[in-house]
Amino acid sequence: MWNAELTCATGRPKPSLTYIMRLDNWLNEGRMDLGIRGRKAIVCASSQGLGKACARALAEAGVSLVINGRNRLLLDQTAEEIRQATNVDVTPVLADISTQEGQAALLAACPAPDILVNNNGGPPFRDFRDLDRQALLTGVTMNMVTPIELIQKVIDAMRAREFGRIVNITSVSVKMPLAGLDLSSGARAGLTAFVAGIARSVADKNVTINNMLPGSFDTERLRGGFRASAKHTGISESVIAQRSQQMIPAKRFGTPSEFGQTCAFLCSVHAGYITGQNILLDGGSYPAAF
Ligand SMILES: NC(=O)c1ccc[n+]([C@@H]2O[C@H](COP(=O)([O-])OP(=O)(O)OC[C@H]3O[C@@H](n4cnc5c(N)ncnc54)[C@H](OP(=O)(O)O)[C@@H]3O)[C@@H](O)[C@H]2O)c1
């Protein structure tokens, strides 16, 4: 029957609804239906790494996307890769998300998103004594002001439609000090406190705001850090990476896919009662019960 229906699909008669439903079930076998097929998402800073993984997982759940980055080639490659793999609409927007113009360009491509994933680069590793005023303001703009500005621009429409999911990618450093990443930690902690009250103010309209706190995930940013340490110390990148993994209770780095799937779940219909939370994804690194 399977073959017969396939022949039908390539021949004249239209495939039956039963056939389409079976095909859909088969394609999604083993995967939870997140209930967000047909929704629209803006995923900031998503041409690679954790943002890309969130975009990919949302696309797998049937969400159409606006993705973003500053490198045209990488952005277009990612858009095409997600389109090919998932068959959803993917609009790449080349823009610096920290700028007003960049934010406007994303919102022009998707004026009423159901889902907003806030992500951005992080400030470089630096001793806090070396941060001048401009560096401080740039870091706070990247990791606190920018996500707040985007939330301001989308949240009332989400409220009016009685569906909205906002996920902020922050860092384990919000909870656990990491010397040299003090600016990143401070700006992201500021964002966390800022949205805690907002999350409660929109919860009755099925709009949720949650933060995802990555520990060590195998992305270009993590590898770039190992390259810099190798140059500085003369120890090979692979040894630095191995040592770093040994310090994690899970004894490995997280995969971007694990991160993306968690993000998609937080954006799902099933997660409507989770709001104002800080979800640690760190292989057990944060050493506390609460
Ligand atoms: N990976 C980890 O283990 C880890 C741990 C803790 C926190 N984090 C934080 O999580 C976030 C994502 O990290 P990642 O590991 O995925 O980094 P990544 O691999 O370096 O990817 C960063 C992505 O953001 C884009 N991007 C950076 N700045 C942008 C801007 N101003 N406007 C638009 N797009 C921008 C980059 O593309 P372009 O450069 O082409 O614009 C790229 O697509 C960062 O804030 C990082 O600090 C990561």
C-alpha cells in the first residue's frame, strides 16, 4: 500500500489525507509534536553556534524563521542548510543586532513574531581593570540593552495574540563567576533581573520569558577560546580542550543540538507554564542543589 500510494503521489490522483498524515508521522517518528507548526520566529545571531541550533530545532518543529548574522556567506549557507533540511521558510537578515537599524531590519522581515530568541556575541575575555567606559557600555548594550529593546518591540503584539515565547541565551556565568568574563556576567545578570518582573506581567496572556544558561558547548566561540589559550600558554588546543572537559561532571562539552532542542521545547505549547526561569545546561558544572 505504501508503494501504491507513493505511485499515486507521483501520478495523477492527489495523495489521500491518510497518506499525508502517515508520511508526516513517519517523518516525525520518535519526535514530540511541539504544537508550534506554522508559527514565526526571529532568532538573533543565528548563522552558527547556539543561535543556529535553536533556529534549526524550531524549523524541525515547523516554525518559519528569520535568522541573522553579520557575515553574508555564512548566513546564506545556514539559511539554505535549514531550508533544505526542514522545508520551512527561512529569511536571512544581514545585520548587527546590537544596532537600532539591525533590529529594525529583523522586525521588517517578521513584524509579528510568535517566538523571539535573543542571542548575541559576548564581550571578549578581559581583566576587568582593562575595561574602559566605552567597552563597558558596549558589553551592556550587547547582552542587556539589545534583548530588552527587542522584547519591548514584540511583547504587546504577543500579548494581544495570546501566544508568545521569548528565550534569552545568557550564560552559566550569571550564576557562577568566571574571572575575565565579568562584563558578560554582569550584563546578562542585569538582563535576567530585568525580565524577571516582565515575565510575571504577561504570564496570564500565554507569553513566557525564560533564560537559557549554557555552560561549555562545542561551538566556534568555545574553540576560539581554546585557540587563544593555546597561543598564550604554548599548550596544545586539544590538551586544553581535554582538561576543560575533565572539569565538567558530564566529562564532555554540550552539543549545539542539545541546546537547540531545549530551546524549541521552551517555545512549545507544552512549556506554557514555565516562565521567568533560568535553565542551566552545563553538564552538572554548577555545583549546587538550588
Ligand atoms: N558556547 C558556549 O559554550 C557558551 C557558553 C556560555 C555563553 N555563551 C554565549 O552564548 C552566545 C552564543 O555563543 P556561541 O558559542 O553560539 O557563539 P558563536 O559560535 O561564536 O556564534 C555566534 C553567532 O552570533 C553571530 N553574531 C555575533 N555578534 C553578532 C551581532 N552583533 N549581530 C548579529 N549576529 C551576531 C555570529 O555571526 P557573525 O559573527 O557573522 O555576526 C554567529 O552566528 C554568546 O553570547 C556566548 O557568549 C556560549
